[in-house]
Amino acid sequence: MWTAIKTFAEQHPRLTAWIALAIGMVAILLWSARDVGLTPSQLLALVVATIVLAGLCVWIISWEDEEEEAGSETRSSK
């Protein structure tokens, strides 16, 4: 089981980062909103928005990785 998880994480690092970040962010959201009195539909909307936000964060962070990879390829070809 752990081997399959490790293989998946190595093959899909951004998706793995999205899942991990989303789990952490949703956990914090649910803990913070426990006494606020939100309706289930409001809470669901916040959870969905949080998952999307986690994906956007991983996507934006990946821009830097792509720039670093492009820069190292340019330097190695000179």
C-alpha cells in the first residue's frame, strides 16, 4: 500500500501537493468554523472554495519550478 502511494506521489507531485494542502486547509477551515453557525450548504461552499484555492496555490507555486527548470536547461546548453 505504501509503495503504491509513494509511486503515485512520485508520478504526480502537483496532484499530491494539492491533495495534501487541501486536506490541511479544509481541516483548519472546519476547526475554525465549528462554532460559527454556518448552514451545511454554506459550509459545503466554503470547503469547495478552499479545495479550489489549494489547487490554485499549487499551480502558482509550480510556475516557479518551471522557471527554474527552464533556467537550468538554458545554462547547461551554453
